[in-house]
Amino acid sequence: MGGRRSGMPVILLALVAVGALAVAACTREVEVEKVVQQTVVVERQVAQTVVVVHTATAVPATATPLPKPKAPVNFVVGMPSDITSTNIWNIYGPASTTWNVKVFSHNYGSLYRESDQRFDLVPLIAAGGFPELKQEGDKWTATVPIQKGIKWSDGTELTAADVAFTGTTALELKLPGNWASQYPAAVLDKVEAVDASTVKFTFSKKPGLAQWQYGAAGAAIVQKKFWEPVVANAKKEADLEKQRAALFTAKNDGEPVLGPLIFKKWEKGAFVETTKNPGYAWAGSTSKNYSGGGVEETTSRGTIKTGATTGDVTLNVKRGPNAESVTFNIYGTQDAAVLALRGGNIDYYLSPLGLSAGLRAQLAGKPGIGSFQNASNGFRYISFNMRRAPLDDVAFRQAVALLIDKNFITQDILQRTAESVETIVPVGNEFWHNAKVKTWGVGLTREQRIKEVVTLLKANGYTWDKEPAWNKDDRKVDVGSGLKKNGVAVRNLELLAPSAGYDPLRATAALFIEQWLKEVGIPITANLTGFNVIVDRVFTNQDFDIQMLGWGLGNYPEYLNSFFAADRMGKGDNNAGGYNNPAYQKLLQEFLAETDLAKAQVQAHKLQDMLAEDLPYITLFSVPIIEFYRPDKVKFPYTNVLDGVQSKTHSITGIFATAEFN
């Protein structure tokens, strides 16, 4: 889980509301303050502050003692990998690793977001529901009023100019990655401020769900005042590539944010430190889900209702932030992070990668450790650089798919800690998931796989100096060698995969895939290396043969476009493998422009069928999200949600703002 790259890049569609993470502070002896400030919330008005003065003689000796204030809480999160950037332009672009996204993306707002737990589309910065799209000549427009009184952490008010500046920058610099999904240049002509509290989007044609509701309407927003001179300086570079590079590497020290946490310090390889935003515009606000399907959002600026706010309240979240600071400790390996949680050095382990059976056993049921499990909204996969032979040959990719025994990997090797995945839309995303895609090798024995692969490759121009064959007597493969395509030797290929310290599940799978391919004479070497090294080689430089990474996903499958669109093949963008099937591209354009959910579902299923045949990706497995934490320190507002509570950290009101700390 769009990044995005997680061990999974994460795709961000809309920013999610703060879960009520409650952090528990350890109590200690503190002198009672003589001046106590109490905040009185007046409906639809800015909060008023009432000062109540206590003196030593004002409290009779027989009175109940005043409660002692809790000590400030520092919530400590453990991660097995470092971040690579603090620059949001880079983080939503080529550096959209899961760690960058989860640490920083909660700082940036959007007009609309997905609600807690249910993922309804509701206003965040917008002052109401989705506006009607209007046709103006040959253009289509959407005009969105925004709430007044939302302030950046430097005290300046957010305005439509911030929204317009962000969108304009993304469009003018043709920013890749999530920016290209959030501000889709194929249909979005411009974003402009009508006045301080109204923003207007102009489209070249009527936008579909992926381009408006799950695209521009949920796009990230940065502060114009801070970034405008930086962007202006970047534009002085000679060409577009250098302009983007200048923006992605620009320093952002002191950048104002909207979220609950303000970046303070990054000690590379050690920790990232953030502090509470005292001016957080959603502090103390509530979000209620109703059984009728509606959502009610109440802030100091008023109440906004979306949908049918009838029936029972099924979820009631009150936002913090309840911690004075959040520190992300970096451990480098999963083993070290698990030991830190067991030793009480961290309060919560951020684990979108999943854990091996051995590491789970070290935590499950142990005193002082709590856990909960949810279905994953993501997958691990291998992909091919289709700019290179023989990876550009669909028959070769199909042969690789036949050789990979996913069931053996998940059930035997990974000890049932993972589940096989056959298409890029996870099973947990039921509406969009196509359960009927073509599968490769399911149920076949090793002997049958070898025979089918040899037949497939020979039919497509491949030969061997020594042809592989199944040895019935020894019950193993007589290994092939000297593989050629149309008489030209197949060069030695490299499979990039994460190291065992970072993700033992993928490291193990990569070694078995290497073995299976070598058995049929495919020359390949698994290179187990650092996660950030792989991301850089694959997405920044496109210097790879086959790579194994993972994606964390959004709920609307816009990633059918982001991962495989022909116009997303540039360096830094998501179609790093260069997939370009004209038939797929044609159907993809219909899907992107679709405004009817039922029709979009049919199109999404057809797109998955095409990908299952072409195999730009071979999806491998997903790992249920099991989250471990210390119940004596933190209480969550809810724990049952697709992709786990950890998925909520990339939200304007991410879990660390609403958890209740003891």
C-alpha cells in the first residue's frame, strides 16, 4: 500500500481522517499550576478561552484535590527503514516510499478525504459536498468553496491561492508519481483561485471518477507563501527535468503545515522527531459515521453533513493531537524493531511489510503487547523492465509466471503468513477485485510446470544448448543451459529484491524464484539489497531487469492507470517497466473518463484480465496487516479497517493525532 512503495510505495487518493489514537502519559508528581486555561467551544464560532485562577487559599483543605496534570506524552513509533526525504514534492513524486509517506503526508490537507473506517468521500477543507460539474463551452468546470479559519502552522490562513498554486505547479512542471494522479494533466487544464475562499478547476473534457473525485478533489495542498520562491528558482533551470530535480531536492526547513505534527529533526539512520502543531485546525473536532451511510464532521468552524446522517452512530472519533510529540525510531531490521517493542523502547511498531512467523511468535500474547489484524490493501510483486530483451517478450514473462509456485511460497516457505495474489486489486477491495482473472500454474506439479514452460518457450523461438527436462527417477529437474532467443544468447539477468533484514518474506521468495528460473536455463542472479537502493534504481533511474517490491494502495483503483499508462513511463513515475499495450491504453481511457461506478467496475475487471495475460507484473502475495503496540501507552478509536490502522498515518488527521494516550 496510493504510496506508496513499501517495501511498498504507497498510492494516496484522498487524505484520511484522524483516528482517535489515545496516548497515555505516565503520571508523575507535578506542582499544580496556579493558572488553568480552559477552552470553551461555542458552536459555529471560534473557540473562546476562559482563564480560571486558583490560589492556595481558594481551595478548602477538605475539598477534593485537583487532579494532577499528566506529563507530556512522547509517542514512539518503530520502523525497520529510514526515510529518504522530507520534501513533499519529492515524497509524492519519485521518493514515495511507504516510510516517507507515513511520516510526512499527514502534514498536507486536501479538499476532500476518505472517512474513517468506511472510506466515504467527505469534505475536509471544502465547505460542502461535491459541486456539480458544469459545462462551459467545450470545457467542464468544478467550483469549490473552502472553509474559512483553517490556518497553517505559521498562523497564516489557508486560502484558495494555496490550492491553485499547488495544482498549477504540478501541471506546469509535469510532476510524476502521485502528483500526476492527483492533478491529471490529460484532462485538468488549470486550477485557479476565484477569490480567497473559492477555487475553480477547469477540465478539457468531463472528468471521470478517477480524475475528479479520486483525483484532483483529494490532491495534496502546500503553502504558496513558502514554496512560491522555491518553485520560481527551480523554473530558472534550463529544462523540465532539471527544474523538477531542483524542486525535489529543495530544502524545506521551517515549512508551514496543516497537519497535527510539525517536523523537527531527522537524524539519518536513527530517528525522525516531530512535535505537536498547537494551531492544528481540526484539534478537538469529531467525525461520526451513521448507519444510514452519512458522515457528520464537526469542528470549531461548524458542522458539515454528507449523505444520510440517520440511524445509529457506528463510529465517533474525536481528534487530538493527544501527544506533545511523535518520534519515529529507525532500526534498520525488523528483528531490532521487534526487540525494541518487547523492551518497551517503542509504543507501536509500524509494520506494513508484515512479519515472519518467527517474529510474530516473539510478540503474540506476550505481556504488555497488544495486537490486531486486518486484510491488506496491497501486494508484493515482481515487474519487468520491458525496454530490455527478453523481458519485452510476453511469452518469456508467462514462462516466469508458470515457474513461480505461489502456493508453495506462501504455505510452505512462508508458513502461511502470506496469501497468494492473482491480480493487482486485492481480494479485500471486493467491489473492484476480479476473482476470475487468468492464473498461471495454479495446481500444477513441478513436473507439469517444467513441461509447459519448455513447450511455451520453444513455440516462441527459444532454444537451449541443453534442454531442461523432468527426471522422473530422481524427481527433480535436469537443469537446462545455453538459453537462446532466435539464436541470440539470453544474457544474465538480475532480480533486485529487499534484503532479509528488511523483509525476510520477499528475500526468501526471491531466492526460490532465482532457483526455479535457473532450473530451466534462464540465467539470473538474485541481488538482495537495500530497499531504498531498489527504489532509486527502479523509479528514479529505471536501471533494472526484474525487481521485487510492493505497493500499498488506495481504495479506488486509479493505479490501473498510474502503474501501466503509456504517459506514466517517464523517470520518477510509476510505470517504471514501460508497459504499453495499445488495447489496454484504449480501455484505460474509458475507465478514467467513466462517471458511473457500475460501468467503471466492469472496465476495471476487463483491465485486470488484460494485465493477467500480458503480465507486466506478476503479483506474488499479500500479508495480513498485524499491528503490535503497547496497550499501557496507546488506545485506538477503532482497529477494524482495511489495511489496518497503519494506513491512516497518511492522513491530515492521522492516527497519531487522535489516539488516546494513557
